Amino acid sequence: MRNVMKASTLESKFPLLAVEGGCIISKDADITAAFRVELPELFTVTGAEYEAMHAAWCKAVKVLPEYSVVLKQDWFIRERYRPEVTNEAEAGVSGSVRQEGKRRGQICGEQASFLSRSYERHFNERPFLNHACFLYLTKTTKERARMQSDFSTLCRGNIIPKEVNPDTARAFLESADQFERIMNDSGLVTLTRLTDEEITGTPDCPGLIEKYFSLSLDDTTVLQDMELKAEGFRVGNKHVCLHTLSDTDDLPGRVSTESRYERLSTDRSDCLLSFAAPVGLLLACDHIYNQWLFLDDSAENLRRFEKSARNMHSLARYSRSNQINKEWVRYVAV
């Protein structure tokens, strides 16, 4: 019987070329530095600290060169709480699960108090939403940043962009180190650079790429088949649904650094969460929340907006909509 199944190797489809020097190199010569992010504990951040955290992110982003891409990736995976056990007979439970970015529960037998042991027994095997956060800083080129789906490498003279050279890579890595120092100096967010082994994995422990392919944070990850059809996308027995928030009509009219969690707030005290909590921690299912930030040439964009405003002004007497669009373009440019 003839096999009519269309199958391809993952290496031929995935855009990664190599991992060297703690950086991910793509087949289009993009350079990416990966970090593990440790955020403050839930419900422990005040409004002023949220503002300080936001200011630190803004300050760090400004040190990156033009045509850089910032990706903050938050994993939310449902797991069951398992404490670290050193005396299984006394604790009555067994097993150990490593939780990245989370506090580890511990049952230490005789060294632990009665309340500590009771606490661990109370939460043992209870479901919770485990969270892990990663940050990716990518240096791309002007051509790649504005690439569309109909682009082909046959349309350009060089396969590798001319902007890609050792000096550009060195400058980007220096700005990435400065980005890391700024965030760590804030005292609210901790960035840790991932090594080659943590990205690609070792024979004993899977890396970040392998965990991403299986959509799991377990240290015993096994690669599973991926199926992409018109009906949907599936990884193993996990069915993937993709949603995009990019249209301004889908975003709220008011944006702030924090939001009030009404269920735990009172008339005299506010329990604050981040503004994106409804699509993060409060979304009670396995999901990955990606936040993208594209850094373009601001001076060039300003010149383009000013040119568009002048064109709208010259055509304002022919149409009322041109006059309105001119005011909107000037408002955005300012």
C-alpha cells in the first residue's frame, strides 16, 4: 500500500540554524539572546512598584539598537503540587517536581515543624497553574523587519543581509548585557542569561527548545508528532488554538500598569494585579502568552508621518476625511 502521508523533518521547517555562545542563530542570520525571568510574587507588588517596573522596562528597551525585536513569553501550565521529600515515611508522599521560577515545597522530616508538614500535606497533589517566564532579544535587519509573505530571497542580490557583520553582532550583545543590568538593578525583575545547554538541552535534561516543541515544562519531555491541518494544529494529544491581539478595536480604551482585583480587594485596601492578568494568570487553562515589541527607526517613521500629513493637507479641500486623517497622523507623530 502506497504511503500518501505528507511528512517533513522538523529541522527543514524550523528557522533555527545553530546555538553558539549563548545565542540562537536563525537561518536568516538573526541573533537572539534568551533569558529566564523571575518576577515578583503574586499580590505582593504595590502600585508604585508596578510603575517602577514599567519604567525599568522602558529604560531597558531604549538601549537596544534599531530593528530589534523583544519577546516576553509567559508559560502557564496546569500541574499538581508536589513537595520535595526527604523523609517519605514521615511525610506520606513521594516524588519531586522542579518548578521553574516558583518556590519549591519541602518536607524535611524531623527538621520541619508540625505546621510546615501539615502545610505541605494540605497542598499535596492540589492542582495549580505553574508559571515560567522567558525573554528573547533579537537583532534583525530593516529588510527582515518589513518582510511580507510574498517576499523571496530571489528578489535580492545577497542571501545574507549586508547589515550582518561582526561589529553589528558585538554591539547588539553589548546592548543585551546592558539591558540585563538595567532590569536586575531595578530590584523587581531578575534576568538570567540561558546557556547553550539550557537552550538545546543535554542527554539527561531537555532544553528550552525541546520543551517548546512539546508544550511542556517537565524535565522528562518527550518529542511528539506535530500535525498542522485546516481543522487545527495539534502537538501530541494537545490541541492548539491561536489568538492574536493586534487590532486597536480589540484592546481596552484605557491602559494602566496595574488593575484592581475585586475579589480580594476591600474598601480600605487594594489587591493589585498586572493589567494583562486576564490573559495571563486569570486564564485557567494551559496557555502561552507572547508579548512582542518591534523597535523600528523612529526618525524615519516620523518623516513618513510628516509626509503623509502634508499629502492629506493638500487634499483636505477635496474630502473631509483627508482633513480628519491629517489631524490623526499629526497626533500619532507627536
